[in-house]
Amino acid sequence: MEHRDDHKYSANPHASGEPANGQGKGSKRIAPAAKAIRAITAIVVFGIPLVTGTATLLGYGVYKAYKRMTGRS
């Protein structure tokens, strides 16, 4: 059996220890910007609908409670 480099034939081309995101040296300035963009995206995608939905449900509950208390239908 002959020896060969398994990382050359693996399905993951970045298995040799280099970063999988393609950023090499000098990427220290890019990483904080990427983290900030991810955080902003997470807030927009998850935070805004969560707050809006919670406010809607809470408002509907207050509305129904008010209707029950006042006896209006």
C-alpha cells in the first residue's frame, strides 16, 4: 500500500487546517463587521416579528378583557 494525502481526496477541501470561510491573513478587520451584520440580521429576522407578535397578542388580550369588563359585545 502506498501512502497518499487523504485531505486531497476528502469531500471537505478545507480539512487541511485552513479556514473554511476563505478568509486568510488580514481578515481580523472583516470578522467584527461580519459579526455585526449577523447580529443585525438576527434582530431583524427574529426580534422584530417576535416583538410585533407579542404586542399584538397582548393588545388582543387587553381588548378582550376590556370588553368583558364593560359588558360590551
